[in-house]
Amino acid sequence: MTEYQNKSYSNSVATNWIAFYTIVEKEIRRFLRIWAQTLLPPAITMVLYFIIFGNLIGSRIGEMDGYDYMAFIVPGLIMMSVITNAYGNVSSSFYSNKFQRSVEELMVAPVPNWVILWGYVAGGVARGLFVGLIVTLLSLYFTSLQVHNLFVIVTMITFTAIVFSLGGFINAVYATKFDDVSIIPTFVLTPLTYLGGVFYSISLLPDFWQHVSMANPILYMVNAFRYGILGVSDINIWFAYGMILVFMAALTGWCLYLLNKGVGLRS
């Protein structure tokens, strides 16, 4: 590689890094600036879950898979908060930029589409992990948490935030009005979350419904994260990793295809 090519490559890397960093910083500043809308509501919601499902209902249920019911549902509730906030951050932010037409400036800028995509995804991951940390700290008031496998905890919560940030990006691209941003979370994401093993073990279900539950991607994420904390899971951990990586690769390809084609982005 010649000296000219080396300089061109270095300049390209520096430009891409600046663009990526700028998008991520903007996204983080955005949700921190409106913390009363982005960070406080999920914290209050999760506290209500802890009180109602953990203390009141959990005291009557007793144990689930050999663990106190509160301890059993806490990993699922943490994951629920990460999923909804990672998804919501990207879908609302990117659609707002699309609505204001500021995203068109990004599309014509000398920045690769993958930099734009991962800048928004990183912002969604940051918010998801931030809220997840808040919920984790709040859960310590209601139960004690253990760490069975730190590697599984960190990787699974990060992969989950990435997957649903990508999903939020797709939602924003296809959305034509602000109401479209809330349709998928309301009618798809919420049912999948509640049926994803957050509040129960799928071993309680009949065989047929256990097999149906296997089509729910959130089931793999919740159970793998629960394994990282408690050491118990309804799903084989490595199979869960494989499925999540497949979802991540498929959604990344879909997002880049939409950006490259300019679907819903160019007038």
C-alpha cells in the first residue's frame, strides 16, 4: 500500500469514527436531556412490577424452579426494560430525524450507511443498558441478586439491546406517521415479552405450547440472562446464543438493505 493510500485510509477511518461518535453522543445527550420521559417512567413501572408481582403475588406462589419467585422474575424484568428502551430509543429518534428531514443530510454525507446504522444502534444500546442498570439497582431493595456467570450476563444483555435497537430502526424506516412508531411495541413487542418467560417457566406449559414458545426470540434472551444470574434456564444456553446471533445478523442485513435502497428515506 502506497503512502497516498495509507493517508486516504487513515482519513477515511478518522472520518467514520467522528461520524459514529457524533451520532452516539447526540443520541445519549438526547435521552439524558429528557430523563423524566426516558429514564424515570421505566423505573417507576418496574418498581410496580416488583411490588405487585414479586411481593404480593409472589408471596402466594412461593418458588419457581427452586428459587424465590421475586428472584426468579427479576432477570426477566431487567431484560424487559432493556428491550423496550433500546427499541423505543432508536424507533422514536430515527423517525423524528426522518420527519424533520435531517436524516437526508446524513444520507448525502460522505459517511457509509453502516456507520449511520451502528451510530443509532449504539445510542439505543446505551439507553437500554442505562435503564437496565437502574432497574437492577432498584431490584436490590426487593431481593438479593447473585452472579452465576458474568460473561453470560454482560454479553446477553448487550446482544439483546443490539437486536431490539436494530428492530427499532426498521420500525422507524417503515413508519409514515408517529402513530406507526407505537404499533409494533403495542401489538407485537409487548405480547412477545409477556409470553417470553418473564413471569413463568415454560416447563409449566403443555408440550404443544412449549414448542410454540420456542418461536419467541425473547424467550431465548430472558432465559439466557436468567442463567447468567441464577444458573437456571429452560433453554440450552449455546442454542440461545446461536439464535440471537442469527436474529442479529438477519436484522443487520435488513437494515443495511433499507438504507442502501433509501426505503422510506428519499422523497
